[in-house]
Amino acid sequence: MAMDHLRWRPTVNERDFIERALQSDLRIDGRNSFDFRTLKITFGREDGTSEVRLGETHVMAYVTAQLVQPYRDRPNEGTLAIFTEFSPMADPAFEAGRPGESAIELGRVVDRGLRESRAVDMESLCVVAGKHVWSVRVDLHILDNGGNLIDAANIAALAALSTFRRPECTVGGDDGQQVIVHDPEVRDPLPLTIHHMPIAVTFAYFGEGNIVVVDPTYKEEAVMGGRMTATINSNGDVCAIQKAGGEGVMSGVIMQCLRIASVKAADITSKIKKAVDSYTTEKALKKVKRLPVSVAQEIHVTDVTMENKGDGELETQMQTAKTPGDVQQISKGDEDHRNIKRNSPLTGDRIAKHKQTSTFIGGPSNWDPYSKGVSLSSLRISQLPDSAPMVEASSQEDAQPVTESSNAEAKSTSSAGAIGESDEAQEIGSPKSLKDAIKPTHKRKKKSGRS
């Protein structure tokens, strides 16, 4: 029961100032006639708790649930109950303990907007028909009275119901009627099924209903001549209307208020959903099991400075760094590589060509075949075909690299090939004339046969 002697009463001057300001389309806090105060929604650590700040008004909501027996006329539906508590700390006019008229009115208006509009699916709260259903209870605590408690309490109740999670339960036992309530750590709790969000929008009337404002403050409530609360969802469906006495209002003004309430309800619904989504996302991230972060280990490595050293010093360092086994393997591989090079016919040709070209004196400008570096006999031999090379006796020194290359090729070939190549080498080594080189070999053989 509210103590009337502690309620704030405006003076005559204050009343006149507020009314004249409203007639000039001004409000004492600087808002327009159809503007809400700043809305802030926060949530507690546990599911089903919320705090709403609407200007200076502060309301906290807490939702709980327990298994009870259903009503006989509705055996398949759960229950939803709204309880309010007005603390003397919020307003000196509130009395502790026993609820007053304002507390009862607040509970009924919020309960009518939520329960009568079927916003919460009651059939989903049934566990065993006729025996066990969930009873959801919403406790509204008024922490600070700054005006328009109904709207703030309604928003707090919706936010708390949106984040509430009831324990999951199964039916078992021998008779199939035993209810097992699972721990939240074993099975994730289940949210409530909310079809829509009925938002309460309160209008205050001044000057015989000619002036209408939204979301009245504490001082405006003390001066207003009447009040109406319209509960409407974002789709424009009217869930409930509460006219708490006072001055009469025309039907045209009521329809205008419903249109304004529909716009405000859509705006407040989006804010509630945004706050609930952010809370749900933050809580889901906390549940994610993260692997421990591996700590990086520091490895101390000595700095290496490169110095300009000769080839001899680098070779000595490499030899000292190698192990004896590595040295043996490397030396063995080098010997094999050298033997392959010696026995291959390509290396013999390369050596011979290198020795022939080494006789040139000077650069490209001095590469003259008639110079002293090249003899005419070696030039004639290079122009002859490969089958019958000819070397004169005066150019034995120049032809010596050619005989050495033919000997190297003979060593690397098989025994059969070596015999044939040795005969050719003998013919090349013997002195021949230019006529013998031009003369075909088959004719010479025929003459020898006839003779």
C-alpha cells in the first residue's frame, strides 16, 4: 500500500509550468511529445535475468520455472505468473512487504499483455498431460521510479523470458509416467517458445485529453489528467488496452495513439531482439572449449660472421669439418668419376680438339690459317673425309694429338671394336701420299687380287 503523504506533489507554479510547456509542444526533459527516453537493456550472469533502464526508471526481472500440476480445465498447458515487488529504495511512497495498489495494477497490466495474448506457447510447457507441467514465474523488482513503470517492466519481462532456459526432462520408468529432470551439464536447457512480443506503450493526457504524450516522467505523471496503456506487437495486433480512469478520451484520439504505439512497438522489439542476440552470441563463445595456447620457446643461436677468405683457407676449413668416413666416400667418388671420364670416348675427342685449338696464337683477329701457329698439312687433314685421313711426314708433331685421341677411343671400346680401330690407327700413322688418299679403296683391292 502506497503512503500518500510521502508521494511527491507538485506546486501550483510547477503544475502551470509543465502544462504551459506541453501546450507549446515542449517537455521538461527536452523530448518531443511522442519520443521515448533512452532505453538500455542488460543481462545478468544467469539465464532469465535482465535489467532495463528507461531514463531514470530502473527495473529488474528474474524468471524461474518448476514442475507443478496443471489446472483441471487446461491439463495440457503450463502456467505463467507475474509478481511485482516495489522497494522503498525506488520511491519513498512504496511500502515494504505488502503490495500496494500500484504494484497490483502493474502486475495485472503486464500479465494481461503477456498471458492473454498467448505470446508464450503454453502447450510446449507440458511434460505429462494432467500430471506435470512447467510453471513459469516472472518476478519484477522496481529499483528506481522515474515514471512509466509499466513500459519498463514489460520490456524487462520480455527480455528475461527471451533468455530463459528451462531444464530438459524425459519421461521414463516402469509405468512411463516418471519424470527425469536432466542436469544442465548433461543436456542443454531448452528456451521458451515465444510467438510474438507484446510491447506496452503508455500515453498521458493533459488538458481534458487534448494533449497527448508518450512515456511520461515522474513529474508528468503527477500532473496528468489520465493515462492509457496500449499493448501491441510489431505486426500491429492489439493485445490489450488499459485505461486507468481519469479524464475521458475521444475515439479518434485512441486510434491515433494505437497507430503511434504500433510504430514504437516495432522499434522496441528490434532493440530487444538485438540485445538478446548479442547476449546469446557472447554466451555461446564462452562455452567453446579452446585449446591451450602453446608457449613459444626461445632458442639461442650464436651469431655467425662471414669473412673474406681465400680459396685455400676455405678448403682447409671444409676438410677439417668433414669426418674421416665422409672424406673416404668423397675421394672414392672422385676416383670413380675420373675413371669414367678417362674411359669415355667423348673425353678423348674433347682432349684432342682442345690440343688442336691450343696451337692458335693470339685472339680472333690472328686466327689466320697461314700464320705460324697452324701448318698447312694439319689444315689439309682437317679438310679430308673422316674415312681416309692423311698426314705428311713433315707434320708428325701436329698430328700427334690425333693419334693419342684414337688410342684413347680404342681403349674404351670392346675387344672386337678395338681390333678394327687399331687397324685404322695404323693406316693413319703410316705416311701416305695425296693420290692414295683420293684413290678409292675398293679399286686398290681389285688390282691386288688380279695380280
